[in-house]
Amino acid sequence: MSGISRRTLVNEVGGLILFSFLPISSAKAAQLVDLRIWPSPEYTRITLEHDVPIPFKYTMVRNGSSVKMVVLIEGLTLTTKLKNLVSKQQPNDPYISGITASQYSSKTVQLVINFKQDVDPQVFSLKPFGEYKYRLVFDLYPAVEKDPIMALIRKEESEPDAIGRILAQVAEGQQRMEENRAEAEQDSIGDLIAGITSGNIVPMKPGDLGYMEQPSKEKPKSSKAPVTKQPKKEQPKTTPRRGRERVLVVMVDPGHGGEDPGAVGKRYRTKEKEVVLSISRILVAELNKVQGFKAMLTRDRDYFVPLNRRVQKARAAKADFFVSVHADAWVKPTARGSSIFALDTRGRVSTQNKWLARNQNNADLIGGVNVTRHDKQIAKILLDMSFTAQVSDSLAYGKKILTEIAKINTLHKSRVEQANFAVLKAPDIPSVLVETAFISNPQEEQKLRTRAFQRKVACAIGNGILKGFGRSGSLS
Ligand SMILES: [Zn+2]
């Protein structure tokens, strides 16, 4: 909404609250292109796509337990198409119980949306983008948020000044990131020592390539204390691991969703948003079988989650790691293989990676977002943040994942790439984006559709994460 707060647009009309975004005036007759409904527990979206801008008004009517929204759209006529599209509404929609369309006046169509529970609507219009024409969007959130992560995010979004809180969260996250790095380093040293004592690894001598002094496992003793050499047999078989009891939270982000299909395969018209959701679901299920891991999805069905919110969800869940799952596409059908990206904030990226970043970041424009004050606050904070530690960690985790993926698929790029992807911009959470395979390559599109390949990719990503955090276990 261009600079005008919603409150200034609220009128009290006979006990009803009337929101009016555009004045109803004589408008050019509009053609309905499509009406899409994306139900999800997070929010249900109704998108009305049309060919020219349309003036509209909406009113929430609350009467006891009955809640409905009445929408008046000028310049639209009631057609069989509109009636049919409205009837596509699913009975299992968490919010909508039914929609009716009727001719309100000669030039105006009335939509009545009945709700199963009280909703907090966000209504906005979008200009044409990509293959979409004008869109009128109704995002219907629950009036009372039950999901703890969404409750936190929406509370922040409604705060007039959330900067202090976001900064505190980021500082906390950065602390967590450092602890994990220390633990993973500790573990790799521990594994080395365990290997030496079990005779699997021949210890290196000073002067050998890459030799490093082993850090002391004991607290430094006072120089006055008598030095007693510990008998060898009393040494623990495995090195005690610090922070071992802490559960690591992994936020798995299936790219795209809802209005944003992502890339579409040419051979079978496979949608990226669908295959990446399958892969992500397997990854989450497998990681959750490993003790000490808790994995979550940013979306668990086909609806759009704005890029910022994917990051917000990771932060609200106090995630230790964020992985966004995608399928690549390129104009040449021969392009193939997997690749991994970490964030690049240096601005010295290749032209191709710049193009990729623009393409990825367009997801919000295709998916359709209502830019909030909160989003602007976060964007401002990020400008001043250092990403050095996050990027360095992300590259390290990315390398582990790439090594695992190399076992199951051709690599498109043999090292972790960097690009300025909005979804990787959490200064406090190591974040990578995995391009699992090229959906634009007919052979890889075919593979991406199979459960077997989806499983292989998911397990490879999972194994890379386990190794990155220095945790044992193997997914297959
Ligand atoms: Zn993608």
C-alpha cells in the first residue's frame, strides 16, 4: 500500500468496518482471467486475476459466530466461468466455508466469502508480472494465531518498532552459530583422536603437511600443582562432546509454492514447487529420525511463502541451519547437475549468478507479497549487518552437502557457488540453497519426478548436514 496506512482507509459504516482501496467509479469493463484459491493452515489466499485494474471494496461482517466478507468489484460481470471458479473452493479449507458470486448491480459483482473461523484479512492488489495480469489478493489469516512460529512472526509484524527485538534475536542466533562451529571443530578433532586410539589413523608428526597441535582436552592447571602423567588406559575412549545434548534445529525450505510454480519442465510440465516439496518432506522426515535433530518445513503444502518470511520462520524457530531446496532451469536443455549456493554480498558475482539471483528473488513478485512495515525494517537492519561469519560457515556446510550430492548426481558446479539470494539473508543462520537438478533437462526432469531420486537427494543433503555439524549417523 503506497504510503497510506490501512487505518486511514477505515470507515465505520453502521457498525461494519469498510475498507476501500480504490474509489468506485466508472471503470472499463474487466475480464476475469482466473480465480485461484490456495488453502493452507498458515493462511488461505484467494487470487482474482483480471485484465485491467478494477475498483473494489470489501466489508467484514461479524454477527455472533458468523463471519463473512462481502466484496464488491466494479466493472466485472457475472459469468459461468466466475461461478465455476468460485465453486472450486475445497471443503477442507481451514478458513473458508463457502463462496458465492452474484450480480450486485449492472456493473458490479458481489462475492460473499463465508468463514469457518474469524479471520484477519490482508487485501492488496498487484500489477502484472511475469505471466500474470492484474491480481486482487485476499490473504486470510486466523484472527487468533495457534501456530507458535506464526504467532511470533505476526506479533513482530504488528509492532510499530521491531528493530530492537530483531537485533536481539540476531545476536542470539550469531552466538548459536559460533557454538555450533566450535562444536563441529571439537568433534572433528575428537574423531581424529578416536581414530588414532583405535589404530585407524596414523598420527601425524610435526613437520608433516597439515600437522596441527592438538588442543588440550583438560582445563589448564595451575603451574604450582604437581604434574601427574595420566596413565594411558584411563583415557576416555571417546572424547566428551560439548553441547551434545542440545537439539539442532534445521529449517528446510521448499522453494516457490502457490502462485509461484518455480521452473516448469518442458517434457512433462513438472512444476519445481511440487518436486522440491516432495524432496523437502523426505529430508525433514529423515532428519527427524536422527537423535539430536529437529527439522521443520517453511511450507508443508502448495501455497506461497514470501522470501522474507522463510527467513523469519527460521529465526523464530531458532534454527541452527537453513536449507532452501530448488530445481534449476536453463535455456539450453543440455544443462545438468546439482549445485549449491551460499550468499554473496560482495557484489563481485558473475553475470550469470547475478541473473540467477534476480530470477530467484523475483519469486516475491510472482508469488505476490504484501510488503509490510516490518519487511522494510528488516531490510534496513540487514544493510548494516555483517554476513562474513554466516557466509564462511555456509560455505563450509555447503561443501559437506556438495560432497554427499556428488555421490548420487553429476555436479553442475564442483564448488559452492555464491549469489545474492534474498532467502539466504539471515546474518545469524548458516544458509544454503540447493539446486537439486535441472528440471529444464528432460533426463533430469524425469529423475526429479521419481521417488527414488527425490529420496537420494534428500538423504544426500541430510548426510551433508550431519557431517557439517559433526554429528554421527547416516541417512539412506
Ligand atoms: Zn527455484
